[in-house]
Amino acid sequence: MNHKAIYALYSNVVCVDDTAGAMDKDGNKVEIDLAAVAAWVDPDAYKYQRAAEYPSIVDQLDLMYHGGMDAWKAAIQAVKDKYPKG
């Protein structure tokens, strides 16, 4: 169950349990549309994708030393282009 999507789509949900479901502040079960939850796209997804694909700091420093700032900027920009904001 995508907890982040449920919290984003249902402002009245204060607790999500994979077994019990989504609950409001009074402990009442909130019915959720699983299709809407599945279709929800995390607006921060690009951040996680970029972080996973950027070269390590050690590799970035090595690239700067051997290739200069232009090579480093090109490597970083390639990742940014692959995973644009929004």
C-alpha cells in the first residue's frame, strides 16, 4: 500500500496500516480508491532517481580533477536531463 499517496490524496487520513487500512483522527476507516492511489505520481520522484544515479562524490571529484569542471557539469547535467523536475 502506497502510504505517501494515501496521505497526499486523503487529507483526513492520519494513520495507514497495511492490514487495517486508512483511518481518520477518530479511528474511523476511510475508504480509499486504490486506482487513484496506484495512479498517483510522487512529485519528488525525480529527486530520488537523481540521487541514485549521480556519481559518488569520490567519482565526481576524480572527474573534476581529470576532466575539469566542464566534464563534471556535463555528467551532472546528463542526470538532470534524464530525470527533469516535475
